[in-house]
Amino acid sequence: MKQLQSISIVVPCYNEEGSLRRLAAQLQTSLESAGYSWNLILVDDGSRDDTARIITELAQQHAHIKGVLLSRNFGKESAMLAGLTYADGDATLIMDADMQHPPQLVPQLVEKMVETGADQVVAIRDRVGDSRFRSALARLYYKIANRLMEDVELIDGAGDFRLLSRRAVETLLALDERQRFSKGLFSWIGYPTETIRYANQASNRERSTWSFSSLLDYGMDGIMSFNAKPLRVVAVIGGIGFAIAFIYFIWVLVQWALNGVDAPGYITMIASVIGFGGIQLLALGVIGEYVGRIYREVKARPHFVVKDELGF
């Protein structure tokens, strides 16, 4: 049984002015009624609305609310990492600010960790309310990702809403890679993990901050951060292409030996140039993606820059 004296709650915030006060109030109601000692760390990720001002006011009004204001928008992964860096509780909860992660579920996560001694307790949502297209696309992504990724397994519906033990947080902080994909890192560190399921909650936003292109980029980050299989696939495609070209060359040579010069073969030549040119560009694109990741890692820039600390 794991004894928890204090709990830190990390909330990355980007344009969340409409939900922060309600989130803080509901967390206070849920946790204080359960008798837990806690603090809330709100990380402003360069918001363009009044999020930073509201965080400042909450930190001034409540001793258990802290604020970390980043100098610009670094992305959710960097904001989460900033929050984990400042978290000092025996356990740390990560959750979103848009109320899709229900605050009333937090005591259940804590109780599960206390009862089981697990280092991670993950809240898995169902997909009730999602469109069929989005649900099918998500299932397809997880299926492809789990086939391609090495050493990790992603669970459909398991996101960032999870409670981490102190040693799990310290292990995550020790992973200093720049192109972070936390869903994969949570799985990669191992440690005993428990899950609870909850009903999908509607966001208080009219429109998600995640566009299709950003979701696609995030999905590609996940696949490429944990395996080198795309490079192998490109090598296989190149080998198959070379084999086809060689066979075709032999066929043309035989036709020439038997029948002499026949047709000019203009269409065949153009099709071959376009086909193999496409394969070469695909290979260069995949290799370039990995080279770009190496380039970002080698520069070793900080994950985030803190403009102001509030309440610490």
C-alpha cells in the first residue's frame, strides 16, 4: 500500500480563460472533501487570451495554487514537462484544463494508487459522443502505431489524464529528449500501472485547439519517436523497386535479342521515371525527418523558457 502525503496537479493551459476558475473550484471541492493535501500548478503556454492574468489572480488568492508562465507557446508537451519539473508531491496528476478530464474522478485515481501501490494510474475514456469517423480513425492509428512502435504499447483512450508516483515523475524528468511524445514515454518507463475507465466528457470549448494537421504531426511524432522501422520500410521499397527495374531490364534485353528494336517505349520510360522518382523522394523525406530530429536533439535547446513563477 502506497502512502501519499501530498498531491501535485499539473494543468497545461493554452487559451483556457473560460474554465480555469471552475476547474480550480471543482478540484478544491473534490480533494478537500477527500482529505488530501494538494497543490495545483497551472502552466500558461503562451496563451493569447486572459489565461495568464487569471492564473496570476488564482495564485494570489489561494496558497495552494501555483502558476508557471512560459515566455511563449512551446506546445503542450513542453508545458506538461514544465509542470512536472515544479511538481513536488508524493504523486503528481496530469490533466487538461478544458473539463474533459472530470475533477470529481481525481479521488478515485488517488485511492487506486493507495490501494494497489501502482506507480501509474491511468484514466481511460470511452468514445461515446465521438463521431464514427473520428473513432474509426483513432482505432486505425493505435493499430498502426502499436505495430510500428518498439518497446511501447499505446492503449486507445489512454491519454495524459493520469496519476504518477514520485519515482515515475523523476524517471520522466530524466528523459531529456527534445521531441517528446508523452504517451509513449509513459509506457516506456514501465512500472506497475493500473487503469480506471470513465465516460467521455464534452469539452467546454466550441472548437478544439488541435487541428487535423497538428493531430497528424503529433501522430507522426509518436510513430517516429519509438522506432526506426520507416527507414527499414524505405530500404525494402528501394530494394523492391530495384528488383522490378532489373527484371524489366532483362525483359527488354530479351525482347531486343528476339525481335530487335520494337516501339520507342516513351510511355514506359515516363512512367518509370515518375515511379522511381517518387520512391526516391519518399526515401529522402523519411530520412530527412529522422535527420531533422537528430538536428533538434544535437542543438539541445531547453524545452521551455519560464517568464514568471507565481506562488512558489
